[in-house]
Amino acid sequence: MPSVVGLLEQRELTARRRMDELREEADRIQAELAVVEWEWNEWVIARSRVGEVLAPGDDVADPDAREDLTDRSLPPTTPGSSGSAKPKSMVPMWRAGLAWSALSVDYQRILQALADRNRLGQGPLACQEMAACFGLDPVPAKIEALRSKAKRLVARGWLVESSPGRFTLAKDVAGQTGGS
């Protein structure tokens, strides 16, 4: 007869695996959504540009009037394309020129901690160490929240998981030093 603790451990492991599967699926879907939103935004921009060019009475000789028209015809910004992100915003796929300010403050803190560590030549950072850097209690809930954020940044190309549970900035992101 199996022990109660053994049965509980089995159920916990099963629940943990299912949770990890769902997180991976959610990350994959969010990454795909970011790409589709970017593509949609590009089509909206293209349509507005064609509308500008084909607009009757559009005077190319007056650049000030053209700037006013351009400002009004810009598409609404998506969370990944805005200058600064709001709390709880999604993580956009990393691409050249995308500033760190496109991420929420929590994600920016992770990038900054890893950039500082990279600058000092200290190598990858574990989530438990990250929690200590941020002054968080090293309890499982806080560490798992950081791990989830770090894994999301890995899925979007901002970070690299060099070995299981150890994170560092992706090569191109490290070259930005602050997302400028």
C-alpha cells in the first residue's frame, strides 16, 4: 500500500507538469499573438500611407500640412509598440531597435539586473539570486513568479537560458545596454 505522502507527491508532480505545459502553451500563443499584432499594425500603416498618397488635394509642396495629416492617420498603438508599457502588459518579441521601455517595469528590472551582471562579467543569474537582488523573500511563490517572467523573456528572445534555471541577456539585447 503506497504512503499518503507518496500519493500526494505524485499528484503534486502531475499538477506541476500540467501547469508547466499550460504555461508553455500560453507563452507560445502570446508570442504568436505578438507577431500577428505586429503584422496587423504594419498593414494598418500601409493602408494609411496609401490613403495619404491617394488623398485628393494632398499638397506635397507644403510639408507642414503633410505632417499634420500623417499624425492623424497613424494607427492605434499596440501594447508591444508603444513607447512605454503599462503594468501587466504582454512581452513583445525582441527585434533590433526595440527599447526596453516596451516592457513593463518588472521585466525591465530583470533585464537591468542581468545587464549589470553581464557588465561586471559575473555570468548567468538564477531566479533565487534574482529574488535576493530585488529584495524579495526567497519563498517559492516569489521565485516562481520571477522564473515565469524570465521564461517568458526567453520565449520572446530577450533572454537566454544558458543552463536550466540560469538566465542571461540574449547577445543582441546585451549590446543595447539599456534598450536605447
